[in-house]
Amino acid sequence: MNSAPSEPRCNHRIRAREVRVIADDGQQLGIIPTSEALRIAQEKGLDLVEVASGAEPPVCRIMDFGKFKYQQQKKQQEARKKQTVIQLKEIKVRPKTDEHDYLTKLKHIRRFLEAGDRCKVTVFFRGREIVHKDRGLTILNRIVVDLGELAKTEQEPKSEGRTMTMLLAPQPKK
């Protein structure tokens, strides 16, 4: 027996002998045999849909099942539409990055964070630059200071091989 059915059982697929029935206008009809509830639903030209299978006895509602499925689909679609996807953007700098280039990259980071995206800042070391890891750390710390209240450091600067990375996330809005 599967734990959560993909859609509620309706009409002849309801297995319980007795069910608590709610009419199409929301009125409680009480606990009645399933066959009687099915007859009432068919007289009204509607379906008997099991809405709470875990209850004792199960709760069934008399409704138009096709319309119910359509409304559920619309709700899911609306929820997906309102969902925001946070992306991870990456900015690459070098230990010898000039002031103007630094300010341009800082502007890009600021734009990413204001859009609600996380930003990974990577410092690349080439050749003998690897000896001066302190310069890379200085650049990353300067970025954090320059961004101030806009960003929080999600991952402290860490060095892996010839790169040093840090992860920034936007501050939660108050």
C-alpha cells in the first residue's frame, strides 16, 4: 500500500464501507454507507471524492472531480510562478587587478546581490603570484568591507590550489 496517493480516490475506488459525507453546498450529511453516498452523488450528477482518507471514517465530499483537479492544477501553477530561484553568480579577479577593474567588478557583485542572487568571488593566482596569497585575501576582505550592509559572508575565504574563493549572500530584507 503506497503512503500518499497521487490523487484522491473517487466514486467506486473508495474502499471504506462507511464514509462521512459533505454535500456539494458544504452541508454535513453525516456518516452513511458508501453505496448510499455514491447514489446521492450520482443523482446530483457529481462525483464522490475522498478528501481525508486518514480520518475514521474517511471524509468524502460530493463535487465535480474534473473541476477539482483543474483547480488543484491551477494552484500548483500559481505556486510555481511565485517561486523565486536563487542563482549562484561568479566573479573572477586577480591579485594584480587595477582599481578601475576592481570597481567595475564590485558594481557587478552589487547588482547580483541586489537581484537576490548569491555571488562567488574567485581570486586566480598565476605563476609566482601564488607566493602572495595575502594579496588575494586583502582583495576579498576589501570586497566585504566595500559591500558593507548589502552582503553577508556565507563562506569565508578559503584557498584551493591556485584559487581562493569566498561566497557572498544578500542580507535578508527587513
